[in-house]
Amino acid sequence: MHELSRSNPAKVIDALTERCAFEHEGVKLYDAILQKMKRSGDPEVTAMLDTVREYRDQEKDHEEWLEEQIRALGGDPHVSTERTRLIETETEGIEKVVLNGSNRIPDLFHALLAAELQDNAGWDLLVHLAEDAADHKAERAFRKFLHEEEEHLDFVRRVVRGYFEDEILGRPAQTAPMYVLP
């Protein structure tokens, strides 16, 4: 993070804190979805548990890595900033669906799709910032996390698409392996 934070370390800390706050929210979403998936009793849904659990654990790894980076730059990963408050506001609707709303698995994955789209955009921005700052070490780390997030997004998109095809097009329910990554 040396090159990236050279000209304005406070702004880099703020950007990383924003990403950290989002990852924290992502872990909460995944935890709630995992609980509802377990309670569903649907074999297609339970077949996806391992994949969803793996992605939840990756979100937690991202959060912890960001906390370390923020501390290394002299920041506090849990401080409330304008950017973290923005993230909290942006995710309120998604949280309402997942934490306080629907128990329907298609609804939960639809909300998760919105979160994963935002998550991908956040990591993509960090990749480009590190690239522009010629901070190759930070860029490699951000790209690794972006790649993991792209896998999450691809999986969630396929699940949502499968549910929509089932519900809207009246196609027979797909088997769980369609939703599970190889």
C-alpha cells in the first residue's frame, strides 16, 4: 500500500475502511442466508450450502485482510466515516430483505445479487487505483479479491437466473448441480 497511500494516506484509509465496512455487511448477509438455507429443508438449497459457506468465509477473509491493511497504515478499521455511513445506507434495503424480511430463498439470492454487484464494483475500483498508483503489490492483492468476488457474482447470478426461469418461464425446477460451481 506504500505507493497507493503516498500522496494521501487518509483518503486511502477511508477507501479501505469503506470496503472493510462493506465486507463486514457481506458477512452478516451470508450468515443470515446460510441460516435460512439450512432451515429450508429443500435438497436443492442444501446442496448449495458448501459453496455459500465458502463464499461467506472468503468475505470474512477480505474483511480481516482489510483490517490489517488499515491498521498498518495507522487507521482504525471500525471508525465511522462519511464513506462507511454511505455503505450502511446503501445496504439498508438489502439487509431489510435478508435480515428482517423474506425467508424465500429466491428473494434472498436476489438481494445477495445486488450486494455482490456492489462488492465487485468496489474491488474493481481499488484495482484501478492501485494500478494508476503503480502499487503492484496492492494491485495483486486487490485483483485476487476481485477474482474471488467475480466467482461469487457468477454463482449468485446463475442461482437467480435459475429461480427466475423456474418461476417466470414455468420451466421445471432445475437440479442443484446447476447452481453449484464445479
